[in-house]
Amino acid sequence: MKKYELAVVYSPNLDEEALNAEKASVNALIERFGGVVEKIDDWGKKRLAYEIQKVNEGIYNFISFSAETSAPAEIESRMRIKENVLRYLIIAEEE
């Protein structure tokens, strides 16, 4: 299995309960495709470098996980349709 990091920027309009549910669904998505979540780093609400969908702030979350090489493509295809996710990026970590 290879190591990856997923960076997610959530909408700042989410209340705490909805945000926790969204984070749990992303973690479940990783585990659904055989990934193992190793570390979650919450940065909280930060100002965006540029406006996205008329929003100036976002809630940042970084997830380190291990998965097979086919998992990132599957995860990205599901992340694309999430309404409360402004941006996401999966990168492979160097070993």
C-alpha cells in the first residue's frame, strides 16, 4: 500500500454537527476503497487565497492515509460531487 495525503476545504457555512458528519463521510469513503486513515490534521477556518463560489473562507482538513494505487481515483470521483467541499487534492507522499 502507498501513502497519500488528502487536503479538503469545506464550506464555512456548515455548523459543527454538519461538519463532523461531512468529515466522517470522507473518512468512510477512504475506508470503503480499502484505505487506512493514519492521521487527521484539522486547521479550522482560514481565509482562502482567492474567492471560490463567492466564499472567502474555508475549513481546512488534512488526512494522511494508506491505500492501494487505484483508491485515489475512486475517492476523487466521489469527492467531486460533494456539495459542501469547495476544493480537494490527493497527493502521494514520498517514501
